[in-house]
Amino acid sequence: MIRFLVGDYFADIVVEQKIIVELKAAEAIIDSHIAQLMNYLKATPCEVGFVLNFGLEATFKRLRFSNFKKKYLKKSFESAKSV
């Protein structure tokens, strides 16, 4: 299993280095769960992520953050266009 180090935190599961999965066991998915996943998406090359909650009722939330919006990757996109 490949894990991305994001600051001092680790994503729970990374699938094919493309999808981040955050696992929770809470009453419901709350804003801080979504913010955590969004921060992981912003800090890695992954564009898609899921928060899976196995609390009272199993629920999930899918998030997408395009690599074109990531400042640290922007230069590589711009140089690829000029070739």
C-alpha cells in the first residue's frame, strides 16, 4: 500500500495513486471531514477523494479538485503547453 504523507498526516487509503479515501466512524460526515479531504486533494496529485463514514448509517461524500487549480503543478502544465 502506498501512503501519501500530507504534512504530518497520512491519508487512510490511496487507490492507484489517483483516489484518496478517508475513513470515519462518526454520527455523520461533518465539515471538518470534508475540509480534511479537500486539503489532502490540494496537497497531492490526486484529483478525486471519498469520505466514507461507517457511523450510525453508512454514508459517503465524493470530492474532486482538478490538478489545473493546484499552484505547485501549474508550472508543469504551462511548460507542457509550450512544447
